[in-house]
Amino acid sequence: MSASRHRGTTDELGPDEPERSGDPEGPEGPDGSDLLAALLDGMDAALCAFDADGVVTHWNREAERILGWSAAEAVGRQGFAGWAVREADAQEVEGRLMSAMHAPGRQVHEFALLTKDGGRVLVRTQSAAVRGPEGKPAGLYCAFSEVHAQIDLERSIALSEALFEDASWGVVLVDADLRPAVVNAHAARALGTGRTAVLGRPLGELLARGVEELENALTHVLAEGAPPAPAEMWVGVRTPEGEKRRCWRSGFLRLASPLAEEPVPLGVGWLFQDVTEAKQGEQEAALLRFRANQLHRASRAAAECEDPAEAATVHLDFALAGFADHALIDRVAGTPRADGESVPPPRLVRIAATPSGGPGPSALTGHAGLPVRYAEGHPALQCVARGGSVRASAGTMAPDQAREWARTRQWPEDTVHALCAVLRSRGRTLGVVTFLRGSGRSAFERSDATYAEDVAVHMAASLDLADLAGRAGSG
């Protein structure tokens, strides 16, 4: 097994051929035995080798670290008996080891070895034959490691494979350039793409919203390490059906190479779980609590108003908080008619409005205001005619078109969403309240209409009471 038996000698050179070293790098290059020793000592696994007679020929530093026996003490010994293995176990251990010389491939075994200080270490070995020039067994090598270290490695590999195959949450390995390097099946589905299609692509191609927040988190982890707690991020995922808004609870881990002396960042492990439904449920519950509190506070404040018409504007002001930017109250001109009576198309009179220049408290404009000239088909007129709520929106209009859309409906120019709720009391339609939102808010939804209807009930009762008080005073 010595390297010298494979080299030519100077006796084999021709008379005109200069003598050359066996090292291709020349006489100043490293000797083959030095290179072999450096390779063996640099290995992470313990390694020893035996010749055909079972004598130890090689022993590296990792073997010395595990068992405590130096190479000088190990090399030249006959087998492990009496020093690295108990006498009682020596025959079985050496028989299993030496059998690798006559078996194909590698043989894996587990047994206990003795340390220099008398302790025992359970190791897992991989042994294979070393073939001579003629292909006959010339010895064997044995690589071994402590069982717990091997099990830790196998667990790490098994965990990685499970995360990228069977995990019920998204797992993405992001490289130092903030591009996905490995993606599991769950994450690929969440991103609306395939596992290979996402690799190497910028995150901005996958997400329409939340990209900056996510990239900031990844950059922070690369520089500072993992954050102390998961972060919840709202993102917009690009899909063939359009943008999907999702909330992902994300955890981050900095990945560093275990082979470098200094930590070298390999990227970031990003694990996330979709919590959109739970977050939406929390938001809806919080919104319902807030709106219920606003209704309660408005009722208490309105109860202190001597003028019932002022109480109606109090309900309106409390309803605006977090709900809309502007609001209008229009009364049906003349005496309200009960359902079923034939009436001409209604004329509406403005009795209260918030300031048009910006959000603020509503103000009464008087009970004898001028009629509002709404065009046919105006949402407020539809609301009165139907006796129910009506929603309207500028949609995806250009800014100039949206301003013209608002002007033709006699709303503030910054209006892009509207919601009209009918004012009804004692089976009669008294008017309509209109809530308006600017471009910074989302369109009104069905839950918003329900809240507006609740507010309108209180306002209608106050306005009806104002009418009764006015008639009583005039009588």
C-alpha cells in the first residue's frame, strides 16, 4: 500500500533521460506522502487503514480526537485488540472489519471502541477493500464517527428532506442575492407557480405587494441574524387570475457554511404559513367591536341634545370615524308618504353635510334648504326609490374621469366610492344619508352597508322626532 512501490526507479531510465521526481510539480513540490497525510488529517471523519495482515498503516487526526490514541501509538499495531477494543470483543470486531476486504462495496457496522483513558465510544464504521495493482485485496480502509454525531447528521438530512417534501407550511431558501434557491411544494403553491419556475427569479416578479418589506427582512437577517419572533406580512401574490392578497406569518433563519472558519452567509431560510383567514377574522371582529362602541357612544351623546335634528348629526359624526371621509343628509321634500301611496318622483333637500374641503364635523344647513338637483339615476334617488342601500364607485377610472364622475353627482371631487342608506321611520321614507370615500380607501362592502343602515335607523328616528316637535310647536 506504500506509494513507493508504484514509482519507477532511476535504474529504469534511459541513458539520455534526466532523472525526474515522482511528483509532477517538480523537486520543490510536495511529496506524495505529505499530500496524503495532509488530506487524511484534514478530513472531518476519523479514518484508519490496515494492510492485508491487519496491521494499522494510517491513522488521522480525527481518529486521534475521538479515541485519544495518536498516530505514533496506533500505526504498526496488529488490529484493535487490547488497546482500541476489549479483548473479549476483539475477535468479533476484527472479523467484521476484515470481511470488508472480500466483500463488494462498503460495509457498515456499529460497535464500541476504547479510548486511551479507558472510556468506551459507540461508533459507526464504513469499511471497504483497497485493491492492489493486480486487483487483489491489499488491505482496507475504515472511516468511522461517533454514532450520536452520525445520527445528528442523518436527522439533519431527514429534516431537510421532510421540510422540502412533506411540510404543511412554506419553506424557501433565499440566496445572498435575495432570490429563491430551493422551494418546497407548499411554498410553490402559495406563490402560484411551480417549484422549478420560481428558482432564481426576483421576488418582485412573484409578489405585487409587500416585496420591499420582505426584502428588508431578508437583508436584516443576512446582516444581523434571525429576528426574535415571527413577523406577519401582507403580500399581493401575482396569479393568472389576478393579484391575491394574503397574510403570511414568517420566520427567518440565517444560513452559514459549517465548513468555513468564519461564518459565511449562504442565504436565508424563510418559513411561512398562510394566516389570511385568521387575520381577516380578527380584523372583522375588531371592526365590529369598534363600530358597536361608536353606536353606543353616539346614542349617549345624542341623548344629551335638546334639538332632535342636532342628535341626527351627532350620530353621523360618530359614524364617520374610520368609516368614510364625508357624509351628506338629504330629506325628502314635503310630507313623507307611507309605502303604497302614489307619489311623484321625490325631491331631495340638503339638510346637513360635512365640510367639502376636508373631513370634519357635519353642520346643519337648515330645515328649509334648497332642493338638490340630482340627475335621473343618481344613487341617492335610487336609494329612496328602492328603500334600500345603494353602492357606487368610480372603479378604475383615470383621475380626471373620476373627478368628473364625482362632480356630476354633486359630491366632493376627491370622491371615488359612495354608499347611500335610506332614512326610514314609522314605515315612511324620510330621506337618505350618503357616505363618501376618497381614493385612499377601499370600496364599500356589504358589511359597510349593514353598518350604514344601523346608523341610518338612529338618524331617521331623530329626524322624525324633529318633525313631530316642529308640528307640535306650530300647532
